[in-house]
Amino acid sequence: MYQPILIEGVLKKTPPVKDVYNSIYEVSAESIKDIDMEDLYYED
């Protein structure tokens, strides 16, 4: 549940969906990958 993931695709704002915790976003994912915590940190 707390594993970071990388999602590539389109994120769009939608009207609240009460059955999904009042979600206001919808994702059309082209790819989903697990990533390591170390991958979240980068240097400028």
C-alpha cells in the first residue's frame, strides 16, 4: 500500500465521485511501474 509507483498517462479533473472518497481526478494510465524509494530522490 505504501510502495511508490510511477504512472504515465493522462490525469484529468472530474466532478466528485462520492463512492470513491469524493475523488475529483481520473487517470487514464498508459503504464504503471513499481519504483524504489531511492528513485524518488534526485540531485539538481
